Amino acid sequence: MQADPETHVTTIDLAATSLRSSAAAARTRLIYALFFFSGFPALIYQLTWQRSLFRIFGVNTESVTIVVTAFMLGLGLGSLAGGWITKARKIDALLLLGVIELATAAFGVGSLALFERVGQLALHWSLPAAAAVNLLLVIVPTLLMGATLPILISHVARISGEIGSAVGSLYYVNTIGASVACLLCVAVIFPFTGMHAAVWIAAAINVVVGVGALLARGGSLYSEETEAPVPAQAGKQPIFGLRFVAALAALGGFVSLSYEIFLFRTVSFASGSSSIAFALTLSAFLAGIAGGSQKAGKTCEKLPPAEALRKAVSELIWANLLGAAFLPLLTQTAFLGNGVLGVAIAMVYLIARQWGVLLPYLSQFGVAADDQAGMRAALLYFSNIVGCAAGAILTGFVLTDYLGLRQISIVLLAAGSACTLLLIARLDVAGGARLRRTGVVILILIGGAAALPLLSNRLYENLQEKHVSTSAFAHVVENKSGVITVDADGTVYGNGMYDGRFNTDLKHDRNAIIRPYALSLFHPAPRDVLMIGLSSGSWAQVIANNPAVRSLTVVEINRGYLELIAEQPEVQAVLRNPKVTVVTDDGRRWLNRHPDRRFDAVVSNTTWHFRANVTNLLSTEFLGLVRQHLNPGGVFFYNTTNSRRVQRTACLAFPYGARFTNHMVVSDTPIAWDFARWRDVLGSYAIDGKTEFDLTKAEDRAQLDSLLHEYGPGGPMIEDCKTLLQDTADRNPVTDDNMGTEWRTYFRSE
């Protein structure tokens, strides 16, 4: 019997189609794998570059906002560039991915040196000029990174015919890669290698991904047939115009980034500004965004846009509910102690996961899987990035300065509700169904706004004390620089950690106030003094009233301390003292900006050695900067918070020095420890016209003698550098590159 030619041809066609389909699926899986690993260096670069730029421009809110916004705008502009590239008829996605990864690696290896050189040139520039410089510094790599997504979306959507699934899957693999990289930075890269090694690791991953893409392009998976487009499935054509989904993407980006700032700020307070907690929170947020993207992508693949829209509305309703519950839940679970941080990070993931669904859904609702998919997806992504940048500026720079966490939570709930209601208005359902969904959104908004202040009434008390507190703080100051709290006995906390007390009374020393009184012990005439960090103002009050001091310049990053000091009788006079000048700035940046200023003593009683960004005030490089501002015979007197690694750094950076209590006293010249002089100064000390010791009284003379005996030579309060270096031989010094002890929170003894 003779075979039917038509049947034979059909069988061959089906086999060929099946083969092309299998090859296309394999190629798509390869792209997902490469894009997953591409997320690793992107996150490592972001964290490292931000840290480098913070060191140059400071870690105050303005600098942080500028750096983050510049990074995002670079990604947004890159997405437009990538979208423009996809308008070409033939796009080789693997070739472009390979070239972009290799170009990013080339920039990465020289990035830190470039940032340092340009940053020094722009040190004195205005805020807008600094913003422009930050954008120019990161524009090349972020353009490359941002261009990758629309290029790959165009390719995958052309093969699958699914735009929402393509966006969701690609966004998922890349963002989950960034989340994993964040954990690697916490556990390995930052604690044990440092910033320069981090960029080399990132560049190496870029090279591996780039070479892998180029090799795959020349392999069996690549052929013209695998590029053949698959028509979009019936019923999955866009249901909204591009302008509408772009506007909604911008609003969603604003809400999402604002939530990121809000969540970070809350967890930072609860953890006492730990670098580790910050990185874990970022990882959880990225993982949440990734999970939401994947979930939305799968839904878009299974459902037509009209049904997917109803699912999207449901997801955003849950997003609003979880956002409203965040602060009350943390307040009420404070009895878990440090376990409340686990609750917080879990909630960060869940909130981010709900908002992570929005971009893939909007892509499905407003972008067709055709030759223009890449450009339209790029416009959508760019709109989302613009919204994110607006969130960084408005929330990070403005809202946090005028509103507390509870008020910001309500604002975000309102913005999230608006986003949800805009989607509900476009639902193709009966009026009753739309009304019910609208009612649920409004109920969550009104109920959340009313219940949130009641259920989180002891928010700061509970998060700081790690138990359900019945007492209220005496003062709470919230601004863009952080949260300052003061308890009933006058103890001051900065972002959840002990920061000092309102006390200058040496006879009732509750805050080791002996330390600023000791300035005359190791300097004969500290006439001009610089103090980095103000806190309670107690140290400034003591130093300003030292008989030898004629000027005291105080640099404080958080102006909120001035508000507190103005209300405290024991220290408020320091703000009126003609000797005292208070400057609101980052301490390191101020020193860089005033190279000609010299001082007899620089005093720094700043924060704990394991907190975020504290390396900027503890590193070998910073000690070298301080040295340039010391007069001959000048001393640097600073708090090490008992970190032996920090103390060793001091002894290696200066030829002369010693530990005094938990502070280091270091100098370029031998330090004259003069206890007789110190006794005379203490005996004549007067603050606000009140003497500390009445030497006509035997009791006061005995107490003064006791102090000198306790803090005298040969005692445990003083340890010379020779002994200290012998005892700390196994510890490396703190540098800007290794970032000190702040990424080794679990090694507090360092």
C-alpha cells in the first residue's frame, strides 16, 4: 500500500514544530538560568557602590536618597535604551546579554577608584550638583543592567506569545538571584573579603554569565527556527491602554519603594541599626518581589487578562491588609524578644510579595506579545522606576521628616488603596461585585487608619525593649535621620540603641561622664576642640565648660538631638554657650570639606562598633583624616565601645596612644598624662556657675582623691598601646575596605 504524501508531510511538519518548540523551551530555560546569576553581581555592585558613595558624600538622608535615586534612574534609562534596541527587526538576545555582562564587568573592576576620584572633586558641590554626579557615576553600569530586562522580555515573549508570563518569570529569576546575593554579602563577602574583593567577585560572575551566553549562542540551542514567534493566544490581548498601565505602574512603584523605606526604617529601629538586619530585610524584600512576580506570571499564563485582573485586585487587597497590620503585629508580638525581628522580616517578605505581582499583571493588561513588546515593556518598567524614584525622594526625604511611622503607614495604606480602586474601576464585572470589592478596600482603609494608632500605641517602647511595655517614653523625636527616644530616667536612645544620658554630675556618674572630664588629663591646653556626635549634649556641656577650652565645634548628623537638648535644664545651656558652634552634617564629610581647620583635640563619642556605617568613623582611613586636622601635640579621643579590633586600629594608626576606659587616646606626639593637672582642673570645674567639687569640704576632697585613684596609672582603666597590641595580635585593623566590625555582628567581641 502506498503512503499518503500529505500525511507524510504533515508528520514531518509536526515533528519539526515539536523540535523547534523543545529547542525554544530549552533556550528559554537557559536564558532564565543566566538571568538568575546576572542578579548576583547587580546586587553586589549596588551594595558596594552605595557604601563607597556614602563614604564620599556622607550617610545623612540627603546623600542616601541621592545615591539610591541615581541608581534607580540609571536602571530606568537603561530600560528605555533596551526597549529602543528591541525595535530592531532581528535581536540576538544571548549576544546582547553576553556583551552587556562583559561590559559591566569591565566597568566594575575600576568602579571604586573612579568613584573615589570623582567624589573628591565634587565634595563641595551643591545638593543638585551632587545628585547629578551620583547619576553620572552609576549611569554606565545601570544603563547596561537596565537594558537587559526589556531585551530578554522581547525575546521570551516572542517565543512564548505570553508577555505577563515573560515579565513575571524574568523578574522573578533576576530578583531572586539578587536576594540570594544579598545573603552571600551578609554571610561571606562583606565580613571576610571587603569592598574591593566584592566588586571583583561581582565582575567574575559577570564574565561567567557573559561567556556562558556567548557560548550558548554558538551551541546547538541557537538556530533561526528557535527564534520563530509564537502568536499570542486568543483572549490574551491587552485590555488597557499603555498610558493607563504606565500611570498605574508609576503609582505602584511609588507605593512599593515607599514601603521598602518604611519597612527598613522599622526593622532598623527594632534591631538597633544593625547592618545584618538591614541586609536580611533587603533580602526578604527582594525575595518577596520575586515571589510575587513569579506568582503573577503563572497566573497570566493560565488565565485571560479579564480574569487575571480580578486576581490582581484580590492580591492588592491583601497587600493593603498586610501593610495595615505590620506595625500593630510587631507591637503586639514584642513579647517574643529578639524573635520579633523574625516576625518583622517575614512580614517584609509577605508585603513585598503582594506588591511584586503588579508589574507582571500590568504588562499582561497593557502590552501585546508582538514586535513592540520590548519597547512597551521598557516604557512600563521606566514608569515603575520613576515611581520608585519619587517614593525614595518623597518618602525618604520628606515624609520621614514630618511624619512618624504610624502616620506613614496610613499614608501608604491610602496610596495602596487608591492603586487598588483604580484597578477595580476597570473590572468587567456586575455593579454589585465591583461595589463589594470597593467596600472591602474602603473598609480596610478606614479600619486600618482608625485601629493602627490604638494597636501600635507602644510601638517604639515595645520594639526597643523587646517586650510588651506598659510605660511610655518621655520623649520621641522622629525625623528623616532616624528615631530618638528618651525614657523616664533621662536615658537617650538613637534608633533603638543606648546613646547616653542627660547627666553632667561627676559625683553621681550614671553615664561614665568622667571621660569628657578627663580631657585635661592627656592634653595641657585643649583650646580648640572638635566634637563629632552630640547625642544628649552632656559631653558637649562638660567640654565647653573646661576652663582651657575657648571654642567647641560640634558636628551632628541628626538635628533631632538639638530639640531634646533645648528642653533639658541640665544641658540646654550648651546651645547658648558662645564657645559652641553646632553644625548639622556627616562628620567625615565635614572634615573633608574643611581641610584647613585644625584642633587641639578631636572628640568622638559616637555609636556602637557593630552598627550600620559606623566604619566611616572607626577606620584607618578616617583616623588618617583626623590626623590632618590636629594641631601639633593634638589628640584624638574616641569611643571604641570595647571593640579590641577598633582599639588595635588606633594603636597602629598613631605612634602614641592608650586605652582610657573604653576610649582610645592617640596622638602623633608623646601624651603627657598629668594627674596633678587633672586634679587641679577637676577641682575648679564649674558648669552653669555650679562647681563640681567644693574643696573646702572633706567629703568632696575624698571623692576627688578616690576618682584619681580609680583612674590612675597602673589601674585597669588605662592600657598603653604596647600592651594592647600584644594582646590583639590576632585581629586585623578596621579599614574602609573591610568595613570593620559592622558586618560581624555575631562577633561582638571583635
